[in-house]
Amino acid sequence: MFSEIAKTWAGTPLTSLLVMLEAIEATRTETGLKVTALLLPRRFEAAREISKEEMARVNLRRHRICPDWNYTLPPNKKRK
């Protein structure tokens, strides 16, 4: 998806977060996929260590080709 976003904002000076968000939201693929984005105006903890238990709960599906770079993160199923 980033390659499509990069094509949309190519040549645009990314002078603010608003300009970046507008460029991202203007992105459309040839197949009709529309990109949405939103800004979460808060600080996030940096360099937080993830426990093995937390990582085991991530629904990570690695692809056959370059699995460290190509993977899908579908939503976790709700637990009852």
C-alpha cells in the first residue's frame, strides 16, 4: 500500500501531518481500493519490549516469499 501512497504524494512537499493525511486519503488503486487514514493525537510508548506471551497472541501469518517482510495481520478473533 505504501507504494501507492508514495505515488500519490510524489512531488508534494510534506510540510505537515495534515498534508500527509490528505495525500494518503487521496490514494486510490486501479482496482478501486481507497485508503483511509486518521491521526491519533497522543504520544505512544517507544521501544516497548513485547513479551513472548504477547507475541504469541498476535495473529501473524507469514507469506511464503520473504516471510520477514511479507505477512498479513488479520484481526484476532474475539474470545468468549
